Amino acid sequence: MKSADLHKVWSAPDNSRLTAKQQSFRLPIHVAAKINALCEVFPNKTKTEIVGDLLTAALDEVIAHLPSEEGTEVVSEDEHDRTYEDVGPRGRFQTLANRHYKELERELGNKHPSDLYSGKLCVRVAK
């Protein structure tokens, strides 16, 4: 989700699932003021929905820019390229996100959750 599209998202119905447990944290005053203003601009959305969407947009941006690092395991190879497992921050993030996602799904009663990210993240290197 791109932050530029949030106004469209906030004008549509929300079907998101929420975590079983509430997560509480304190915000800088200027951030809280901006969130409160968005809540008034989009009164059909709850503060939880707005903060969740803002976090989603920011996370998507951060994840897209996490660096990859070539591991030692060759995942595939052809005459032009060799593909290695990603052991950098992006690959580590994906592994950890899958683990946390499964834990949160189990808290909601899903006994056999699937991964959030499927497949192995890889780095392609030209031969």
C-alpha cells in the first residue's frame, strides 16, 4: 500500500483482522496531533484503522528498501545467473515476520497458519 493511496483506502469499507491482544505505545505529540486530524477528516474510520493503514504504508516502504545479502546456499542456477538465499536484513525480516505472523494467528485460534511470505527470498547474481 502506498501512502498516496490511503485516502482511497479510508473511503472504502475495512475488512482487516485485528490482533487478539491490544498493543499500547506512546507517540510524539506532533504525530498524535496529525493522527487526530486524520480521524476528523475521515470520521468513518477508527483511530485503529488509520494508524494500522499508516503503519502498513510505512512498513511497505521500509521493507522495499531493506538490503539483501547473498548467502552461501545456491537456490538455483542457469547459464546466466546463480541465485542464492538472502541472508541480509530483507531475508531475516521475512523469516522473522513469518514466525511472528504464525504466533499471532495461533492467538486468534488458527491452529495451522500459513506463512505471511511464501517461498525463500533470494539474491540473483550474474555469472
